[in-house]
Amino acid sequence: MNKLVVAKFGGSAIGIDGMSIPLILDRINDLKKDSKIIAVFSAPLTMQNEKKCSLTDVILEQGKNVEHGNKADLQVIKSCYQKILKFVNSENMKDCQNTIDEFLKKAEKALDEGLQKKEFAEEIRSRSLAFSGEILMSHVMNYILRSNGIKSDAVSYDDWPIITDHNIESTNFLASKSRENLEKTAKLVEDNQVVTMGGFIGKTPDGITTTYERGGSDRTAADLGILFHKKYETRIDFEKDSSVVSADPKIVDEGLAEVDQLSYNEARLAGMFGMKILDPIAIKEIVENGVDMPIIVTNMKDPSKTTTIKRIPDSKNDHPIKIVTGKDNCAIFKIETNSAQKLLISLEKDKRYSEYVILSPFTKDGVEFSRILFLDGDYVKRNEKYFLGFDSLASITYNRGVITLIGDEMWRVQQVASRTSAKIGEAGLNILNMDAQEETSRIIIVIEDSKDSIRKAINAVHKEKSEINFI
């Protein structure tokens, strides 16, 4: 069976105005030595108002403009692609420029529709983002690869293999429908060394443009792995600034340990609780589709440094606590247990939403209540009516932060719960709730989300991690 790497390059991997494209070329040349490649691209980064931002953010800002009756201005977008064009040789320059002009006209047309309706939502939003960001970048990268002597082609949006449902702005992957639409993409993979494709974007069976939520390019890479794993020996490669370490390096600056391997479960939990490893829904989709393939997180600047994510990691005598992480802007939903089950079924079937954790229940006045920790308080705020529709007497508490330790074998760690809670107390923070479950090797500590409380708690627990003994 031939090998296939689905390599995902996010905005930071592409760099500001394509600054890191030479590194991408090095990585693709290395990966294609023994594998075919599908390279999935996010929208590039640029500078706006002296700040680094994604072209996605630029378009979202223009979307607000059209809602207020002001014509969109794509000058920042155009300027970014003009700078990226320097990586295209003279032979491919004209075709690449025409492609940029053609796609930006489509984005402008979508924004003009938004201006007429004074509305930037649903398919108008999706088309504006698709044709200015991910899909356009994949076509530009195709010309760059060709300019460097690599046999490549780009997936046309007409033949898009990622088929989704009709939740336009936070869509869901339909694996069986996608397989029906895979033939032309499969032929491209067969005929080329590298195939480029935009992440984040989907298409309904009747041709409506959809988007995943932010970070959705990770899901595109996972979905392609799901679609191709029976035809090729497939692995997914996430090209990043670093491999996985034991805490977010933007929060903890000393004592970080490299993480060699993670299980699917550990990676998903870490992603849910604030570590930017990969979109946890990408793991969920792989598991739901019964696929077992390795995911490699590679430090693009030093490819010898990697973290391998597998369904079952190799047995090693490493420290069972692999990661300490935390999440701000959480919310806790308290609801009678009798009503909670209906809510959970609806979240799974209707909303296809899973970014929550069920905490231990409690009883008050003879009535049992369930507590559900939602890891995105803004999602709960946007859907308050929906949530309270299941129980009008339910309550929602916002401004909660959560700290958690990641490790499937954390049961081997002595006194982990007591020592962790003590360290948070010593840091001057008040624990509002602590949920420890032996069966899931999970410890969740809820604190108030204020100022730098999450940062302080993560640093305190991470520092203690190396001192805790394990069996």
C-alpha cells in the first residue's frame, strides 16, 4: 500500500505575508521522498494596524463594515497576496495573478451581496471567507510548488470532497456523502506528487458553501485522512512552531518537558482545555469513523522534534501527567438531572456540539441536579434561550476558569489531587469546584476567571508536577 501524508499548514506556519513559505517548501520536499502529499492550507497572516492577524479576521472586519452599510475594502488582502507572489516564477506568474484576481472578485461579490442586505452571515460569510482565504491560498501554493519543480495540482471547489450538512457557519462533516464526491480528488492524488487544498471550508450536497468553526483546517486534514485511509497508508502531519510540550509556552516559561506521545483521548482533552495542539473535534471525527491512523505534530523549524498522537501510545515509563493546561471564559449550567438527558441528546444530534464536560451531580431539597461545564462561555450566551428551553429553572454561571491535568494513567500518581489543590491555594486562588474521577483519570479544578488567575494556577500546578512521585 502506498503512503499518503495529509500535511496541514496553518496561518502561523505560512507566516506573515508568506514569510515562512521557504520552510514549507523544505518540508514538502522532505515529506514527498516516500509519500504522496495532500497539503491543507489555512488563510495566511498579514499585518494590519501594526498587529499580526489572519486574513480571516480581515474579512470578518469587512463583514461588520457591510452590515453597517459601508462598502468592503479588500486592499489589505490584495497586498498580502501580492507579497506572496514573489515566490512564483515568471512561467507561472500570469496564471497565478489571474487566479488571485478571479477569487477576490468572487469574495468581493459576496461582500457586495452582504452590503445590499446589510447582513454578513450564512453563505455570504462563508463565500467571502472561502474565496479570499483558504481556497485561494491553496491555489497560490500550487503555483509556488510548480515554480519549484514539484508536480502538483489544486483541488477545484467545483469538485470539493468535503461534503457537510446545512449548518452553514459551524458545519458538520458527512463522511458517506464525501466518499461519493471523492473520485476527482483521488485522481489528482494519484497523478501528482502533491495536491493542495483549502482547509476550513465545506460544501453541502446541493452546493452551498459552508465553514467549520475557527481552527477548522485541522478538521479538514482529519476528514481527508478518514476518506483516504483505506486506499493509502495514511498519516496526518500538523506543521507547527513547536512539537507538544507539557504546558502552553506562552503561559509557562520554565521547566517545560517535551511530550513524545499522546493518546487520542489525551490530545482531545488537551485541545478542549486550551492547548493549541489541534481542534479536538478532528480527533472526535476520526474516532467516530472507526479510523486508527497516526497524527504527527512537527516542529517545522526543527522537524526532528515531533509528538505522535495514536489511539494507544507505545508503553513507556514517562511521567503519567503529560500536560497541565487551563481554559478561561467557561460557563457552568445547572439543570435537574431529569431534564439534563434531553439536553445532552439534543446537543449531540441537533447541534453536533461536544465542547463540554459533565461534572459530578449534587442533590438539593431531595432533587438531583446535573452540572455541565461548557468550555466556551460565548457559545452558551449565544444559545441561552435554547439551553433554558429544557428547564426554565436551570441556572447558568459565567466567568469561570478551569485547570486540568492530562494523562490517561494519572491514577499512578501519588496524592495528585491533594497536592494539586494545595498548590492552587498557595497561589492565592479560591477553588470553587474540584471534580476528580478515578475511572477517567481526570482532575478538573474550577476557579473564578479574573485577571491572570488561570495563568497563575497553571504555573503553580506545572511547577509541582515534576515533584510528584508516580508508581
